[in-house]
Amino acid sequence: MKIKIWNAFASNNSGSYTIVGNFPTAELAQDVAKELAVVVAAQDAWIRSDDRNSKSPLEIFAKTNSLNSNDVDNSIDEWPEYSENTTPQVLAIDHQVFIHHDYTVTLPAIFGQYFYVRGGRVNIELNHSHHPIVAIFAFYVDYKVRHKIDLQEKFAQVINELTADSGPLSVGLREGHSPVWKIMGSNFDSHLVIGACFEELLDSFREIEKIAAEHSLRSNVTLFEAFSDDQDPLSHLR
């Protein structure tokens, strides 16, 4: 008797895509985000239109900025298709620019190219992620004024606002993933670290940044894909 055994995994066409660019200044990051938001919206409208005989907005953008047009050839295949909202989100926070879509095979590589053309660099690219995206924010006060402020008190106020009933660390979280926060360092160099997994990544980022801006905090965000859906990806901070 001959027995054959197969071991297979179910396939999944789409995950999330996220790319993060770092820039020398917050002002430059804002400019880049505004430019990319316009071309992303135009490209999405072009792909969804019935008439695609003309060059796509992304092709025109590539030529205008001397980018590698080969990266645009498959832009239709590399664009979100099965979501209710197929337009990738673009957001600038401090010196960083984020491009994200929660359900797509990938996004065109031209966005990373453009970061370099504008004097930035690609800091993080999470291509086709199936597990939760983990965000770790580091908030700090500019060194020119931190000696005038009780940092422990300021960070305590920020935590209270973030964790309020309608705050971004109370609503919009992925089920089963509780946030974490910690004040680290001495009073002079202390900074506030928060970690969380969000349902709508950049929507929650906007709410967090709004609170940070009200307190004149600078920020830096690190992202990574969790190893699984059921393990705690923030256990190292708890």
C-alpha cells in the first residue's frame, strides 16, 4: 500500500502595504505628503475610470520627476482592487511620511524612489503584511525648551488625553491587542514611548499626532509586522 501526504497552506491574495520615509525637516515631509496625496488620488480615479487610453497620472509624475518609469508599467496590478476605498492613505507626521493601504497585493515602488529624489530616504517598507502592524511612537520635547518644562508632568497629561474614553489609545485598537505606554530616561532626556496595534492605522495616527501637536511634542514612529495574530507583539515594553 502506498500513502501520500500533502502539507499545504491556504493562500491569501492581499495584505496591507506600508512605506515610511524620513526627511530632514517636518516642512519638507509635509510638502512631499501633499504632493503624493494629489497624485495618489488622481491615479486611483484614473484606474477606476472607463477610459484609460491616456497616460496615467503616475506615469506623468514619474516622467516629470525623472523617476524609473518601468516601475509604473504594472501600476494597475499593484493598486488596491478589492476594498471599498481603493485610495492609499498619505500622512506626514513630524519628519516622516506614511503611505498605507490595508488591503492590497502591493503598491508601486515609485513612491520610495520619490522619497530619495526629494532628499529623504525609505525608513520602513512593510510589503504585503498579513499580521497586525505594530506602531511604536517616541515623543520628546525639543532640547531648546525641555529644561524649562516638567517633562514627567507633561507626559502624564499626554497619557491622560491619549487614554481618555474617546482617545486613540481607547478606541480604534485591534481586538485583543492592548496598548502600552512608558516614560523612559531621566528628566532631562526623558521621552514618552507608546505602542499599539490599530484597526485603521493612519486614522489613529492622525488622532495621536493631534494631541502631540497640542503639547508641542516632536515624534518618531517605528513600525513592524507582528509575528502572529495571537501573540503579544508589545510584551518587551510591558
